[in-house]
Amino acid sequence: MSEQLSTLLQDARIWQGHRQSRAHQPAEPTGYQTLDNQLGGLGWPRGALSECLLEHCGIGELHLVLPLMQRVAAQGRMVFWLNPPHTPYAPALAREGLDLDKVVVIHTDDPGDFLWTLENCLRSPVTGLVMAWPGRLASRDIRRLQLAAEAGDNVCVLFRERRFAEQNSPAALRLELVPGEHQDLKVNIVKRRGSWPGQRCTLAMHHRADLALEEAPRVVRGPWPNAAR
Amino acid sequence: MLWLYLHFPHLLLDHVRRSQKLDQALVIVDAVGQHVLQACPEARDLGIQPGMRLKTALGLSPELHLLQSDSRQEASLLEEQARWLYHYAAHISLSPPDGLWAEVSSLQRLYGGLSAVWQTVEQALNDRQLTAWAALGQTPRGARLLARAGKGECTADKGHLQRALESLPLTALELDATTHKRLQRLGLVRLGDVWALPPAELARRLSPELLASLQKIQGTRPDPLPAWQPPPRFRQRADFVQEVEHTQGLLFALQRILAELEDDLCWRQQDTDTLLLVLEHRHEENTRLRIRTTGPEHRADQFLKLIRLKLDQQPLRAPVTGLVLAVKRFTGREAPVSQDLLGDNQDLNEAWHTLISRLQARLGEQAMAQLSPQADHRPEFAWSASQVTQNPARHGIALDTLPRRPLWLLRKPTPLADTPVAWFGGPERISAGWWDGRRVHRDYYVARLPEGQLAWVFRDNQDAWYLHGWFG
């Protein structure tokens, strides 16, 4: 009996308030050591939903997922982009060494199709990573997705607006992404399974536009004054 | 030589009844709509007999379902039967409108005896819910006579077959009325009586044609039959007497056809990736659906899943009176290539095809794309989207020569609304496209916008500022 109890206690889904347990859940390293440390040495949970909450595109949110994307594609599994807000730019992805044969972009028109597609992708063994931009989602739908994610063994990252950080969600990992001063990315952990949230870290993201680390912004004066519209 | 003859007494009736569960009795009427040709058991219970006038039949049961026979349809139905019989026998010949010959003497060794052949055919008939009267004969015509008389037996004994033929009444010969009457007046009632006459006298007194046909039955005159060859495509139809308004009704009929297709594909050792499904409506144009799988496929349940998805997406426009499933393109079946010892690859390959086919069936082929870089300096032409395939063509662009680009590209450049707070890289001048009329002349910069995003912006030659990408 006590043996069963102790295995139960080691399960990440049981919270033990007094200590941060070594969580036993399958996960994929994020590729950013700082963030992995904050996440208890784990990373993106497999077989569960992750959420990235952000205000605007272009703050380094894709670069946050890029190491995982590269690794998954190199393992020969598929990376699905579901309803991305802009065009994933193939030359840039190819330059990052991502195997584009493993990347499929899907656009769906109505929300029913979106959920259906996401569920199907999550349940398939060929899928390694699904990135989805759901827009508006009812909490019932998120629960449905969470169940679908549990059925598979892959990483699912939902990109949602930052205002949803206030609402609760069944996702296993929730990260709030805020741009920092030096083109870096501040990550606040809003929720994580098996431990207390609230950790923060800052990831350097200047390499995404080939900027030198300490490059002071050069103010280009010349073309500007009469052209700002 | 030993011949097997299959006589289908009510092929059209069987064909209709197996694709739909009817709540009323069904009869087949002749082309002019005067007489009942075939009646289903329920109709016969009501007292309706084949050969009865249609008016009488309707008097007996006003609710009767009627179907007019159509010689073209019967011919194609007979071909359908020949197609599956061809799986079992090599030499097949058609006997329109309702019979098939198969040469069986050469099959006995393959199947291990005549009774095994007989059972195989009977089993196949049962599986297809068909009624057929089978008979064996030393000559094709002998087999036909016995089958049509319902006297077929599983025996190759010459004497026995001979006696069975001799005891057939003259009516079984289906002679023209005058000849039949003359023979009757001579006091001949059985086939054996006619055979007993001296051939020379028979030809002189009656007609040489009669003698020829009798000799062909007997086997003393050659009677070669043309061998039927299966067409190189698959085509099966189902007809509905009661119009089908729900998808479920179609699936019932499709299940059988798809099982038949699977059989056929297995027998051909081929796969297919395109099915054509035509739904016929009474008053409207036919609905044509193309069902595509991403890879070669032969399993009925996979096809059925895709068709179900397709039909869910596309509700029926009008009630359906008939459907045709056709396959024209076949691909060779490849032996499973397992690249590792554990055979994991095969499963993944399979799963990939299943997933992509499902998505394509529901969302349409346009909804999914695979990306590749293109050799062009203009950012909007430096990438392309293509249909999803497992092994796309290589783009052949050296990756290390690609310039730094943002991960997000906007669908169209949008006018820059906010004043950037900081400027980084740039300018990078891109001037190209003078050769195809889509001229691009821009200076690109990397800029930081007030909300903290890194943007890829450009100024065109009219000094207007646009946003073209995000460094995501």
C-alpha cells in the first residue's frame, strides 16, 4: 500500500506544497538552458498542452520554439502550423536548418474544423509538434484539446493573446511572453504542472535578426522625418 | 471439356435488393411496362408471378415498387458478374442477357476436385447475395439447358449428364413456334426423342439449323466460345428504388462495392489513389466526387472513412437514385520496404498517409501546404507553397547562401503605422523583377516598434514606409 502511495506521490500531478518535486512527466528540452532550469530541468511537456501568451508577433516567440522544431524535424516527425497569423517564411526557416519537408501549414475556415484538425494531428504518431493559433477558444474546447493531447505523445503549443493569462486553463504549461529592452524575451511562467509557478527568466533573442549582443541602436535619421505615416 | 453455366434468373432484382432494404415488394417490369418480368419473394407471397400483366400486379398490391428493365444496364450487370467469376476461372464467356459460362475442366486440379470448384462458386454467389442456377455440362449448350431448367448437379459423369439432357422437355430448347409445333405433332416430347432420329432425316424434314443446334448440344459439332477479357478498370453501380436522402443509405451500398473493390485490387495485386464516385439524381446533374488518398491504398475501410468524411463535408444536393464507383488509375503494389529491423518505418509511413488523407478529405487540398524556398531576390517570390507529399522535390538552394530573413512574412506589405523607436540593420537594397512586370525597388531595414517587436520594414521608391515581416 505504502509503495503505491509513494509512486503516487512521485507523480507530477500530485502537488506537494512544501517541496518542488522532481516531476516525472515526459518532456522535451526547450533548447534554452535558462528556461529549462526554471522549468525544473524539463521543458515543453509531451502529451499535454502548452500555451504561449503574448501581445504581438515578432518578439521572438518562434525562436523560442525553433530548437524544438529543428529537433523534431530532424527526428523525422512532422511539425504542423495550424492557422498561423502570417506566412511562415520558408527561406528563413530553411536557413535555420529546419527540414521543410516535415513542415505542413494548415489553414482552416471554421472553428469546428480547427478543433477537428488539431485533434487529428495530436493523435497521430507521425506528429512531433503542433503549433496553433486558435484565436478565441471556449474553455470546454481547451479541455477537449487537452484530452486529445494526452492521447498522443507530442508537444502542442497554442499561441494566444496575453489577456487570456488571467483566465484559467487546463494547459500543463503556460508562459507569458513579454519583449525586453534589448530585443530579448522575458518569460513568466504562469502555470506549470507539479510545481509552483511564478518563475521568470530572460532569454537573449538578438540573434534572430543577426544583431550584435550589445549593439546600441543606431538611430537612422536620414530618411525619417517626413516619412512616418 | 467440362463447362459450368450460371443462370441468373433475376439478376436485376438481386442487384437492387442488395443495395437497399426495401419495406415494400419489388417487381421488375419489361421495357414497355406491360408485364412483370421478375418478382421478389415478398411480391410472390402477394400472388404476383413473373409473366403477369402489370395491371393485375398493381391490383394485387398498389404499393408495389416498380423498376423497368433496361438491356444496357443488364449487360453491364452481367459484366460485373463476369468480373468476379474471372477471379476463379480463366476462360469465361458471356451469354446475354442472364448467363455466364466458365470452363472448369482445367480448374479441377487447381481446386482439388470438381466439388471444390462448385463450392467455391457457390460461396462467391452467397457472398454477393446473388441467386444463380448452376449446372455442369459436356458442351456449353448442354450446360446452359440444364442450368435454365434448374437441373444442375455437381457431377462430371457423362452418362448421367446425357440422361439428364435426354429427359428435358422440348420447351427447354426454346425453339421457334412452328418447329416446336411440328416436333410435337410428330409425337416427340423430350430432347432424347429428337436425338434418336437419324440426323440426315432431321435435317431434310425439319431444318439444317435445328440439326446444327442439336449437334452442338450433343457435342458432335464444334461450338467455340469467345473468351471474355476483363476491362482494365473497375466500375460498379448501385441503384436505389427508394431515393436515398441520407448519407447513411449510401454508405450501406458503398460498403459492399468497396469490399468488392478491395477483392479486385488484391486479385490484381495493385493499389489505387483515386476513386471517382458519381451520385445520380432524378432531376439534377450528377454529383461527381473525387476521393483521393495520399498514397497507394487498397483497403475498403480506409476508402470508406475517406468517403464518409467527404460526404460529411458535402451534404447531398438532392435525393440519390443511383451511384457509380469507378477506378481508372491503378498503381503497382510495392512490397513493403522496411528500413529497420523493427519495422517501425512502415507503421509511421502508414500513419502519415492516413493523417494527411483524412485532413485533405475534410479540409480540401488547398487548405494544406508545404513550403520551400525559391531562388528569387524579391521576398514575396522567394518562397512557394506546394501540395503535401511525402517526398517533395528538392529545392536545390544552398542554405548557407541565404540572407538573414524574418521568420514571419506578412501576406502583403502593410503601411507602417507606428514610428519605430530604434533602427538596427539596413539598408539592404532589393531591386529586381524588371523582367516580369512585378518590379520591386526597396530598401529594407530592421526596426524596433514601440511595442517591442522587431520588424522588417522597407521604404519604396516613392518614400512610403511599409511593414513586411516580423522577426518572430
